Amino acid sequence: MLGDLKAWFRRKEYYQQGDVQLYPHAIPKGVTLKFKNVVEEGEHTGHAHRLEGTGFNFYAKDGDKYLRIIRTTALSHEEHNKIDIPPGDYKVGKIRQEDPFERKISEIHD
């Protein structure tokens, strides 16, 4: 059982930096190619989660964002350590917090 648990922790199914999460997801048909490297901008600080280099394509459709990482690409932010994103297709998500007593869900902001 402990071996299974260790294997589960070694298998990275998503990447997170602050309030931004990238998780494996097929890129849907009909997306629009965006010519930018900013994955998400901070609403309060002006900081941004940025992809470095040129080894990626950034897409959008219906308010959702998608990435195709062609070769390992660093994701950087002024307040977080850089993380390397391996090749693959991803959907960009935002971490949210739920307050069951207030019955509301809100996004977490960097």
C-alpha cells in the first residue's frame, strides 16, 4: 500500500503556481491562437504568470484558455518559483476557495 501511495505522489497530474493550475486536457476544435505569453494577470498586484521562450502555443475559446507545450517551458511569476511545464496539452484553471457557511465560491488572487 505504501508503494502505491508513493507512486501516486510521483505521478504529477497537474501543475500549479500560486492560484494558476495547468492540467492535462485536449485542446477543443475552434480555438483561437493568441499571440501572448501571459497565462494569467494579477488583479491586485499587476504581477503575471508568464511562459518563457517560444516552445508553446496559447489558445482561447469561450473564455477558457488552453496551452500546447511543444518543448519544456518555464512558467514564471514575480512571487513564486519558476516551474517547468513538460510537453503536452493543458487547460488553464484558477484555484477557487469555497466558504460553506457563506455559501459562496471565490477565486484566490496572488
